[in-house]
Amino acid sequence: MRFTFFLTLSAFLLNPLLAQTVIRSIETDEAVVALTFDDGPHATQTPRLLEFFAAEDIRVTFFEIGRNVAAHPELARAILEAGHEIGNHSKTHPMLGNIEDIAVVRAELVETQAIIEEATGFTPVIFRAPYLSHGPALWTVLDELQLPSIGASHSGRDWEAAVTKEDIIEASVKAGAGDIILLHTWPGKTADALPEIVSQLRAKGLRFVTVSELLALAKPSE
């Protein structure tokens, strides 16, 4: 299964139509959706999220910051041990699209790969840009590392102070099959919103998968 999965994922990523493309959703015949959480691990909110997902039997994707993984390697391990996926979210969360020095951008990604691998034994196969900001240097490094850049079709905008739990729910439950939902690990209001988000998405017949699982379920390009 693991070998077949990576063959499928590799075929998806080698599609020339995806070169220098932010993947926000996929075309699929499966009723699946991917919940994603940026900026962790977080000392208090990551365990809270993991407890909720374990109770609901849900697998999600955490796009983690390298320096946070270095500070909380035990939480990174707990994420993977629970069956979730970890993606690369840079080492220090800079606006990578504004950085022209390829060496600086490369260090942000490569060092994060190494930090996560050292902490968990797992090397991420997906990336999300901080602030969803892309530029020529970042695309060059992503091509070098063969990492797809993952965006989102729906965002809870939970980093904004004025956004409420109800706002997060309303934005997230608009998702449909093949969509990727962007949330963050650290806001308590996001964890508060999750029971209703999960309930409403399940009521639409959707099941939850990691981003890599979602990519592997994409329809073949014609």
C-alpha cells in the first residue's frame, strides 16, 4: 500500500500542469476533504487537537514550523503516531515570496526537513508557504526538493482577532469534495469550532483525509 501510494502521488506531482502551481483543491470522485492546521506544534493547543481527532477518528495534516518542532519534538512525534501527516511550513515563518536569495529560501525548507526528520524519522513530502507567499526563489527550491505547494480552497481566517468561532465554522463548512481547509493550530477558537465543522461536513457525506491522501485520490489528467 505504501509503495502504491507514493507511485500515485509521484504521478500526480509530475503532471506538468502542476509546475509552479499552488494546489488548492483536486478533482476527485471521492467524497473527501482535508483539514489542515498551520504554525504548530503548540504546547497546549496541539494536544487539545490531537485529543479531539482521536475521539472522532479523524486524520488531518499539520504544516509545522521548524523552530517549533525543535522546541516540541515530542508533539511532532505524537502527531505522526496518531496517524496524522506533517508538512513543511518553513523554519521561521518568513514572507518567502519577498526573498530573492535562493540560499536563504533553501535553508528555510531544507533545515525544516532535517529538523522534522530528526525529531520523528519522517521527511515531509508536502509544503505550505507562510502567508501563502510565493516568488521565483521559492519555486526554484520547491522544484529542487520536489515538494508540492499546498494552498487551500477555504480558509477560516482564524488568525484574525475579529474573526469569531461562528465565522470560522461558516467559512469552513462551505467545503466540498476535493477541497482543502486552512486553519491554524494555536487559536483556541479554532479548536472550539471544530466539533461543529466536523459535524456539518460529515452531514454533507464527506470524510476526512490527509493532504497526501487527498492528492492520491485525484482524477487522472486527460
